[in-house]
Amino acid sequence: MKQILFLIFVLFSVNIISAQELKKLDNVSSDSDYSAKATQAFNLDSLITECLADISADSIEHYMRELEGFGTRFCLAPNHKEVAEYLMEKFVSFGYSDVKLDSFLYVSTYFVADTTWQYNVVATLSGTINSETEYIAGAHYDDHVFGLQINDTTAIVPGADDNASGVSATLEIARIFALNNVQPFATIKFICFAAEEFGLVDDFATTGANHYSTNARNSNDNIGFMISMDMIANNINSDTMVTFHYYDDSYLINLSVSVCDQFTSLTPSSQLMNLNSPGGDSDFFRMNGFDALWVMEYHVSPYYHTVADTVGNYNMQYCSEVAKITGGALLKASFLPRPVQHLDVLTVNNCVDAFVKWNNTKDDSISGYNIRIGTVSGVYDTIVFVADTFYAIDYLVPNIKYYIVVSALNSSGFESCLIEDTIRTSFCGF
């Protein structure tokens, strides 16, 4: 049945190219040669370089000291809304007009029995073309020291690395985007999450990240990805490493590694996460079906969850380099179309013919797709532009391994990262 369906598709497809024709073509394209003519509206790498150069270690330290100055940011402390309002005012001072408190009811049963309203802080930079797609960067702003706040919710808890560092990086990225008048194609959201610390030991459902991501899933929000920055300032060992906690070999982890290598002085180290034991805000987004990543210092602070977690123990320059990773990933993603999904190559007739198909992206501004074909990975003899999400090749040459790459193009001439599949005609068929 699969073979019959393939033949039906081919009969109705006008985008067919033979292996003999492949040999004749040299970087040419069908359909008015669109892919060869498409030009980017501006140099995205230059924009990223200019923006990230404005990230200031001094600014990050300033925010961290202000957050530490609250004495505590414990979610059940009397001042927890005051902290949220401070963050809201920061975003407004940068020039953001769409800043909201996302409130939710928190019912605590872990040692401290209490019911309070908690507040995520959400600042939105709306997209100019593909506004329905959202890319999120965020960090939890509450803090906690094990056992200390059971009897006294007002006890002093500095929470500098965990997680004033991540919140401060979030603020700084938002500041430099406003400073550089960034007008992304897709929407960017900066979110400071409430009630992460106590929620992880109390009830996962009560965390601010779970509240937000669950509502997003129920509303069918089009979230491209979420990056969480949590504990990103410890550099006692003079690390050049940074840890990426990821969930699968996704677009996000590959994008983040690429940005880290290109735009920072850090070296990425990737660690696969286990969703059976949630450990932070990114986990809740992933459990609700969204691509997510947790960026973290390579060596965990020795002052983790203690009263010695103070600003003076940390490296602001290291923190600013980590912030560049998230800032660069947001810029890349908000201008580039998302890569195609579920690329598949079907073969029939003893692998003489092949049918390439993929799922379209959810981006509103997609104008079509580039298909690259070659016999060496990374070297493609042919580029063909199509408006559909399928493509047929006939008369393949036996015993030749073909590399087939599909990328998406948007109306501004930007191209997604490449997704490559391969077929070897002597080892395929039904």
C-alpha cells in the first residue's frame, strides 16, 4: 500500500527531477530561480554581534545586587508581590509597553501551609511578521534555603546565583534588545517565573512555569522554544564551559550550541535531561509539549541554597557570556524560519525513484522551500525551490548515496537551518 500511495503522489507532482538531470544542474533552481535570487533584508549575524556587544557585566551585577537587596524573594514571604512589581517596572523602564503580571493561586502544603497569589512577570516584544510564533527566555526569581524558611518566611535569603543571576541576564537581554530597537519577525517574551523553588518540593503543578506552560498548551499557543537561565554566575574554577540541559536532539540544542561557538568565549557541554524528575522551569515547558532548554553554569555553586549565596562570590563576566547565548538564540530564531519537521525519503521501484516529503513549519511568513541534492554531505550540486511540501526524484543511479536537504525560506529571504536525510539506492526499498 505504501508503494501505491507513492506512485499516486508522483503522478500528481509537477516537481520531478531525474538523476541524469541532476548531473547537468549546477546550483540552479526551478520556479523562477527564487532561491538564487532571494536576498536577506539585512545581515543577521551583524545585528547579533552588535546587540550582544552591549550586554554589560556591570548592569547584570547591578540587577543582582538590587534583587539581593530585597532580603528574601521567598514565594511565601510578605514581599513576594513587591519583587514582581520591581521586575515589571524594570521592563517598563527599558521601554516595553506590553508588560503584565500573570497571577495564579498557589496552595502550599509543604511544611508551610498557606494559600497565596503568585505572579509571573511577562514582557512581550511583538513580532512584525510572524507574531503568532513566540520564543521565550526566562528565569525564576524566587529563592529558598532548605529548612530556614519553615518557621520564618522573612528570613534573609540572598539567592544571588540561584537565581538572581538568571533573572538579571533576562533583564539585560531585554534591555539591549530595546536599546538596539530590535524588531523581530516573531514575538519574543521575557518571563520571570514565580514559585519555582518551593513548588519543586511541594507540588509541581504550583510552579509559575507550569502554570504558564499549561495555559499555553491549553490555548494552543505557538511557542517555538523556551530557554531557562538558572544558576549562571558561578565560575570559581575559571570555567570556559557552560552546561546545556536538553531533552532531545532538537533544533534548539543545535541552535544554542552554534550561537555559543560563534558569539561567545564559552564552550558548550550538553547533558540529556530526565523528565521523570523535574528540576526547573524548562522541564515544565517540555512536559507540556514545547521545545525547551536549561542553560546553567558548568560547576554548581558551593553556596547553592545557603545564606552565603551572595553576589560577591560570583563572576559577572561569565554570567554575561552565558546571557549572550540566550540573546543570540532569541535573535536567530525570531528572524529565521523554523526548520522543516519530519523529513522523510520514500523509495520505490528497487530504489530507482524517490519521494521526499516533510511537514510545513508553523511560521506565517514561509514562501517556500529549498531542496539541496548531492552525493557528498555538505556539498550539493543542485538547489531547487518548491512551494509544496513534497518533491519527487526519478531514475536514481544505483549504488550512489544521495544527500537530500530541505530548508524553509521566509518572505524576507532568510533561510532555516538545514535538515539532511540520506538514501543509498543499493540499501533501500520495500
